[in-house]
Amino acid sequence: MARPRLVALLAAAALALTGCSGEGSSINEQMRQGDQKGYVAGDGTIQALMPEQRETVITLEGTTLEGEPWSSADHRGEVVVVNVWGSWCGPCIEEAPALEQVASDLREAGEPVRFIGVNSRDSVPSALAFQQAYGVSYPSLQDDGGRTRAQLGGLAVATPSTIVLDGQGRVAARVSGQVDASTLRGLVDDVLESGSAR
């Protein structure tokens, strides 16, 4: 993608986010800096919504790195954790062990939680190599020029971003930027405890 087009897309997305949290100014500042890093980094903003506040329903669909179709609609009744990442993103590399730890712990505990990655800007071989290198056991959706990421409705402008969907597919929480294991586990546990996982 040409750089002017990328900047225009990021500017539009940043404007859409300014009403959601304080992260809009952070994104705008990053774009003005012109540091050529090639992506918008999150500022660590955490947003958690009570069940009565959850209005945005997301249905995420795509093709996994292994070539299989995947849809969040097939996981209604479960909490779905969506993580947007790229192998070229330093914070994504740093958070990969934390995501895998939480995914593994919840799986072993038999909790109704599914993890899905959304790869950004990697070829399939590069993305698979990343998953193998960092022991990522859950699937990721292939990069398709941003169409899959666009299904997240502007909630994942930063890389990485993590979104937690409740059992009805509603956005229950999100983290703009790198997430640690205790924060992510707390966000998921809150959704499970609220009874809205099912």
C-alpha cells in the first residue's frame, strides 16, 4: 500500500476513535511524528464494559493461516478473544507469551473461551513461522489486505490490539497496545463471571 494512502486510512480511523477514549490524540501524535515505523502503536488504553453497556456486536470471519474458514458466529456462547498482531511488531512479540499463557490456562481449566489472532501484513509462511517460534497454539486469520481487520469496526487501529467478545458477540473489553497476562486474564474472568459468556 502506498504510504499516502496508508496515512489517509490511519487518519480516518483515528478520527473514528477519538470519541472512544483518550487514544485518539496519541494516534494523531504518532502520525504527525512521521517516524517511519510503519504502524500505529497503542498507548495501553484499557476499556471494559458492563453487560448493560455492551452495544457493539462483531462477527469476525476469515481464513486461518492453515487455510480453514473461521467465524466468531460459530462460537456464540463462548468468550472470544481477538488479538491483532504482526510478526514485524515489537510489542506483538513481547506480548505473545502472555497471550499463549492465558489461552493455555483457560483451555486447561475448561473455560468457554476461544482465542483467535488476526494477522496484519505478513505472508502466510512468515505468520506461521512466528506462531511456531513463539509457541502460539490458537489459530490466526490470514492478512487479506485489511478486510478482516476492518470487521472490527475501527476498534483495532493500533497494533497490537486485543478485543474480548462476550457470548453474544458483543464487545466487552479491549486493549489498545500490548497486554500482559494478568490484565487479559482479569478482563476475560470479568466477562465469565458476569454470566454473559453463555
